[in-house]
Amino acid sequence: MKTFFLRTRQDSQQGKGCLGCVFSLLVLAGLGYLGYKFLPPYVNHFQLKDAMNEIAVRHAAGRGGGSKAIQDSVLAKAKELQIPLRREDIRVRTEEERVFITVKYVVPVELPGRVYDLKFEFTGQN
């Protein structure tokens, strides 16, 4: 009789372990999906920010042209990174030898049943 009791207990524990494993895999898959959707916009954001700092340095050194040329350079980089940026979203300001480029844009991230807007705003400078 003792063996029967132990065997039943082992069977119920095996079911719980399998259910926990399936739940863990579902959570892991969900996190992977969210990373797949949200990580690329942030990577592109940092790449654009680096490019804007380089553009500001180039302009401050006298090789970048005027405000329109700066906007064109930022728009070209944004297009390359597939960032939905418009000329109106780019502000260029110069103070003596300093160049400030401010960008503000929104990237829509489509999730099942909802669209989440990631808002980015930052200033690049030399």
C-alpha cells in the first residue's frame, strides 16, 4: 500500500513539472516576440543619434553646409534606417561654433490587437 501512495504522488508531480515547463516556454516566447518588435526601433534610434553627432561635427568644422544641408543629411540617414522622419521633425540651431540638431519622431509598433507608439526626441551636437 505504501508503494501505491508514492507512485500516485510522483505522477501528480510530473504533471506539474510539465505544465510549469510549458508556461516558462510561453513566457520566454512572449519576451522574445516583444524583443523582436521593440528592439529594432531602439537600435535605429541610437544609430541615428550617432550619425547626427557626426553631422554636427562635420558642419561645425565648416564642411557640412547650411541648415538645409544638415536636414538633408539627417533625412538621408533616417531613410537608410527606415525611420519615419519628416523635414518638419528636424530643428537645426547654431550658436557660434556649436551646432544643435533636435529630432522628434514617433515609430508605430504593431502588436496583436494594438499599435504602440514609441516616441523619440533627442538633440545631437558637436
